[in-house]
Amino acid sequence: MPKEGGFTLVEVLVALMIVLVLAGLAIPLYEITFKRNAMRAVVLSDLRQCLSIISVHMSTGGNSPSEVLGECPKSDYTQEIRLLSDNPITIEAVGRSDVGEVRCTYDGNTGEISCDSTF
């Protein structure tokens, strides 16, 4: 009698176990990557909002940048926003969480914002 096609129960269980092990490895890595990207985006957003506030104060002849830093918003991730230089304005925002640290810096010379991560 010829053997009929199909999988045995053992073969199906082995395939299922392989899929579950791979999913068990991939899901935590995806979660960490998602948290890191979210933290970077939030710190970057806080820095941009701070720059906007400083720009408004400077254009209206208001307070100096160092006096305005207290008005800058800080999210749960952003630990500190500090002024590195008054002329040209250079600001750094630092965020920390259980998945690492991110530092975003605005360089007044070039007008560029860059972020460095230690993950």
C-alpha cells in the first residue's frame, strides 16, 4: 500500500516549536528597538520645542536663552535640556530610560540637529 501524503503529528509539533522559539527571540528585540526609536523621537521633539520657545523670546527681545530653558517642555524620557553656548546658541537634550541614553544637540553654527545614542 503506497504511503499517503501529509505530515505526522511529530513533524507538525517540531515545526510549531521552531516557530515559537523564533517568535520568542524576535518579539523582545522588536520591543527594545521600538522603545529606543520612541525615546529618540521624544527627546528630539523636546529639543525642537525648546528651540522654538527660545526663538520666540529672542525675536521679541525677551529673556536670554539661559533664562528661557526653564520654560522648555520635558517629557518622561528627557532628563535634562541644557545650554552649551550662548553665542552661537548650542543646546543639548539628554534622555535616559531602561533601554539606554540618547543625546540630541542643536549646533547654532550650522543649524543642524544631531542625535547620538548609547544603546
